[in-house]
Amino acid sequence: MAYTVKQQHINQIEVMKSKFIAYFLPLNSEEDFKPFLANLRKEHKKARHVVYAYRVNMKSKSSDDGEPKGTAGHPLLELLYKKDINNVALIVVRYFGGTKLGASRLLRTYLQAGIDVITSSELIAL
């Protein structure tokens, strides 16, 4: 059974002084995503990275936004596929805390941020 999120939800984790703020929201079309992402970038001007993944109407896209390839956006997209969640966007804003996490720790942290925001939100059947 496929799911979506009922309403926008936000969750934050901190790892080695880096803050990861995860946004999970319903999405009706790809066009709805672009202004939301632009507003988020404005709101978080000092953030180092704004990583995302979305699935909507049989289309999907992800971005690592400068993080090492395959450590951020794509794993978040795989998480949406694994949990069969559609018509949603999952965005993680990262404020760099001064310590490099390394690719494997970075991957685990982005996934944890995604899992935490999904787990704490209300999913509904499509």
C-alpha cells in the first residue's frame, strides 16, 4: 500500500555540531516543489547544503547539493521508495558545525534525519 504525509512536518538532529533540519511535506506536483525549495533556501541563507528528494505522480528527483555524491539526496529518495511513500518531498538543510563527518557518517546522518522526520509524521494511505 502506498502512503503520503498528511501535513508538513519538521524535525532536527545534531551530529558533531552540524545541524540537520528535515522537512517532510505533501506535494501535488513538481511545480509546487520549486517555490517551496526557493523559500527554504531564502530562509536558511547560511546553511551549507539543502539536500532533497521527492516523489510525485510517478516522477522522482534528488539532489546532493554539493555533498559527496550518493551520500545525501539519493539515499533519501531510496528511503521514500523503500517505505512506498509518494506525493511528498523530503528536504534536509545542513548547517556545517566545523567538523567533517566523512562520507559514511554523512550518509548515516542524512538517512537518520529522514527516518526521524518520517517516523514522527502522520502518514495516510493514498
